[in-house]
Amino acid sequence: MRRCNLCLLPDTKPDLHFDSEGVCSACRNFGNRPEVDWEQREGELGALLEAEDGRCVVASSGGKDSHYIALTLKRMGAKPLIVTASTCYLTRTGRSNIDNLGRHAPTIEYTPNREVRAKLNRYGLELVGDISWPEHAAIFSIPLKVATGLGYNLVFYGENPQREYGGPLGSEQAKEMTARWIAEFGGFLGLRPKDFIGRDGITADDMADYELPDVKPDVYFLGQFIPWDSHGNARKAAAAGMAWYPPAPCRANFWAHENLDNAMTGLHDHFMFRKYGYGRGVAQISVDIRNGKITRETALAWARANDGLFPQSYMGVLATQVVSHIGIEWKEFLDCLDRNTNWAIFDKTADPLNPKLKEEAWRC
């Protein structure tokens, strides 16, 4: 495992590209921002909105980016409809922020069957080590289904993740979220909704909420038309009434303004750390390195002390509560955690919840 020479992202991150100078594609994308004609891009965005008379859907989880997208489109004269696909374990802060969004634009909140979703949480964890599988599927299916059903032809998501966090060469150029993009990068991890039918009484009707509509509206990343700034988005969202959770949802997170809506996110991120050797904190702090907010040396010291720490509590919700919520025993959960740990980069320790990265993973 080796890290980018500029930020802290490792080469174990799926699809991340390193060039001959040991610099990751996320850092190169950031460095190329000045070459983009952002004035022209914003003109393209205006033309998209004008073609639909400003009618558009904002795919939402209720957080800072959802607020920023809605506020930005309104500033441009659009008439956004906010469609929130409810998370798996909504937090109090998440509830407050979804309600706050309703102060700024019409909002539809859709919640799939909770009993079925808990089963999907469990199967996602057991099969691919992702407790948030149903949330990731729903955030792509539900806003598109609602848009199609109500006659909206234009849908906006936030940033292109491959531009901001790295991905296969060329993927950072995508402005439109195509069906192919969703299949490749949409968080399905090799599973499709139909794979769950027949498991534990789950029916085709139960999984319909997670299927993409037959006719898909045009879907775009707003961050490909306007430079993306997570901290700037958060400040604008806070000014509009969004609540934060200082100092952070848990010690393994570096930012206080991201991923506040779902109490399961802490466990999702910890499994990411176990698989790939980096957690949410490293992804966040790497953005701050690129923006000159922190030195790489200081960031590395923070990461050694905090990245990947097991979230005993996330957004005030205990991990044991989350595990109980999806209907598995704690021992089963620990076994699943062990199976999904990449022991090639970790040393086993006496603490099964917090194994240490091997020393070579920290050498830069």
C-alpha cells in the first residue's frame, strides 16, 4: 500500500490512478481546475435549465450539498423540486435538515419499506461488506422514479465523485450521469436488486423501489458546471439553516458538516477502512490538503491517530443499536468485520475492532 505524494489517498482505493510521479488522479483533477472555462460551463447549465423552463429535481439526502444545489439553482431562476430518498437510520440532525430544506423549495420524501430495508442492510453487510447498500441503490433510483412520474426531464446530483476523489482516467470528464455510470460507480458492488428476490421473503414488488425507471430523465452533476467546494457548500447551507454536528460525527471523521443524516454511516465507513486501508477522514483531509488548509505532514499525523477508529457512537447513536436494528447478533457482526478486513495491509491486534495498519502503509 502506498499513498499519493501530495495527499493521503492510497493505491488500494478502487479505480484510483497514480501517475509516474506518484500523484493520484484526484490531485491531478484539482490541479487542472484553472484550465476549465467555468463561465462557459455555467452558461451550459443555464441553457439546460432554460430548455425545461427551470423545472428540475434535486436528488437529496438533506445535507450540505442538497442545500447548496437547491439554493444555487434557485439563484439561477430555476424551480427545483427536492426529492429525498430517506436514509436507513435517520438521525435527529438529519430529520432537522430535511425539514429545513422544505423552507427553501417544495420537497418530497420517500421511504421504502423499513422492514425490507433492514433485511437489505443485513444482506449487504454479509454479502459485500456494505451495510448501506439499500441507501446507495435508493439514492439513484427514487429521485429518477419521482422525476419520471411527475414529468420532470432534468435531475441534478452534486459532484462527479471521480473528479473530486479520483477514478479511472477519463471518468472525471463526465457531466451526465448515464445508466452506464450508475452501473459502474453507483455503489451496487456487483449486486442488483433482483439478486435479493426470494431471500427471507423479499419479493419483486419489494425491490421495485431500488430499480431504475425504464425511461430515465437527463441527469447531471452540478459540480461539473460550478467549481465544487465542500466547505463553501456547508457555509452556504448553514446560513440557510442547516445544522452541523461539531466537532464531527465520530473521531474517524475530519469534517463536522458531512454525512450527518444516517447513523449507519459510521459502520459503512469503518468497513471501507477495513477493505482499503483508508476511511472517511482521509478522504476528507485529502481535500483539505489540496486546498491548502492543512499540510500533508499534519494531516498524516491526524490520520495515524484517528482514521478508521471504530465508531462506538456515530451521530450520538451506538454501534450496538445499529447492529441490533438490522437483526444480527454482535458476534455475527464481528465475524463479518473480520471477513471483510484486508489482512495483507493490517496487523491483527488484541482489539478486534481497531486493528492497526502495517507500518509500511504509513511510509511515504
